[in-house]
Amino acid sequence: MRPYSQITALLAITKASLRSIFRSPSAVVFSFVFPLIFILVFGFLSSGSNINVNVVMDKRSDTTNSLYATIKNIPGLNFVQGDADKIKSELAKGRITTMLSIQKSTSATTPYIINLTSSEAANPQNIQLVKSILNSVIGKINQTAFPNTPTIAVVNNTVQQVPGRIYRTIDFILPGQMGFSLLSAGVFGVAFLFFNLRQQLVLKRFYATPIRRLYIILGEALSRVLFQLITAVVIIGIGHFAFKFTLVHGWVTFISIMVLSFISLILFMGFGFIVSGVAKNESSIPPLANIITLPQFLLAGTFFSIDNFPTWMQPFCRILPLTHFNNAMRNISFEGTGLLASWPDISILLIWIVVVYAVAFKIFKWE
């Protein structure tokens, strides 16, 4: 008689569970449909000509004149603050439309000249809008304060260019939707799965077989991992080929994203094990799962940057594991950083894994 193979039993459970996942409408909807709807919506929005007039004032500007004070208070221009490295990075990505520099002119009739610095990533229409606003302000100042001067300042028509890669809306949205998909599937999928297996006495029936408990868990977990990695491939493929989602180093970047997704999915499944162990009945699973998922969907930079939140809230946002997945994926896909360079975010995910599975081990129930 052939000896019983734990690996064969593991693969059989994985195959059966994976088949059941594909047959589950809720799993397909939460993993495929919802993220793809968001990607399609924001992808089409990003192809439009939305106005963005974030600007920054060059620190070398002449600030001893009334022109500087007036420009700083223009309602149509949003002046961004930050250190030099951050400003340079945001300017290269096109998140900042232009940098303004007010300098004294060598012309006797024109006291000041305003120079603009931008990047290829910025929308040319936005640069032209900034020029129009500045010319309008200069014209009003001339009429009221300097009627005897031809003009207090001129805007230099030659815009200095810095190299930059086009940063599209999809480059921000798609990583958030990847995190949305992985977190939803990891928490809701695992919680409902193991609660139902326990309620329907399936796990108890497994006890009558020679397969060990660890292999039961691994088989079901492996099916979830395979399903979600397939989901990740579909999401990234549609984002890249349909909406030009940036993969800086091509296949190398793609593989790095898949490794990151695998690590994150293991963590998110741990939350699902906790919920399945705490839930007293099936109806209590959604509220418990939403306590874990909803704050992360809203506060972890899924739909917009956490910099938009009040300062006192941002430290809490940076504790959330989904925040670090989103940060790492955006850095890998657009900035071209590798897994090692993303180690600060990945290390926090690994710490979360240790904590979450320590709790899950204590409260997980087999019967």
C-alpha cells in the first residue's frame, strides 16, 4: 500500500477550494469587479484635461516687493510647501505645475521678471493658465499702484524644463485598488470560509482523514493566494495596457509588485483568521471585518493622499498596514525602487504579520 501523501492531500484541497472560489459570485465581485470599476472610472478621468495649479515659490525669489505678496495670495494658485528634495520630486512628476522665481530685472522700465520652471510631466494647458493668471495680476497692479510705469513685471515666455516622467492619476489609483482587492479578499474571504467550514462540520470530517491540520490550513490558504495573485495580474495588466499605468522597469517591476502583493496578502489573511475565530455567527462577520477594513480603505491613502488629512490624524494613518502596501507599491511601480529600497514599508508589514498571526493562533477555533 502506498504511504499517505500529505502534499497530495494539500494539493487536492487547494484545487477544490480554488474551484469553489471561482464559482463564488461574491469573491469574483469583490476581487475583480469592484477594483476594475474604480480603475475604469479614474482611468477615464485621468485621460481628461483636469486643471491642477499647484505651484511653488523659489526660495531665491526677491520677496521685498509688493508683487511677491500679491502673487502669494492669488486664490487660483495653490502654493505647496516642503523641503528641496520633495519639491524637486513633485515638480518632476508634474504634481507641481511650475516653480515661480521673482527676480530683479536689468531693464530700467521693468523692475521685475518672473521666471517659470516646469517639467515634461506637467500639463501645458496648466502652465499657460498660470501665465494668464500672473499677467492678469500684473495688469491690475499696474493700473492701481504704478500708473506711470510701463509694467512692474513681465512673465518670461521661456519656461525652463527639468526632466520628468508623466505621473497619471492611474499611477496613484491603481495601487490603492490593488490594496482594496487584497484586503477585502484576505479578510472577508478567509473569515467566511473558515467560519462556514467549522459550522458545516467540514473541518471535523477532515479529522477522520490522515491529513494534518496544518495542511488543511495551507491548502485553503494557497487557493486564496493563487486566486488573488491572478486578480493582481489582471488588474495590473488592464491598468498598464489600457491606461498606461507605469511599470518603470517592466517585468522586474511587475515581479517586485507580485512579491509585495504576496507578503501583504499573507498579512490580510491573518486578519481573516482573527475575524473567523471571534465571530459567534455568520451575521457578525461583516461588522467585525468592516472594523478592520473600512478605516484602512478611507485612511490608508487608497483614494487620495494621507497628506490631505489633518496633521494630528496622519500618525494613525501611517500605522495602518494598507498604508505601507500603498506606499511601497507606488514607489516600486513609478519611482522604480526595488524591494530592498522599500524595506521600511515592507518591514512594518512583516511586523504586522508577526503580531496578527500571534493573535490568530490564540483565538482560532477548529470546532
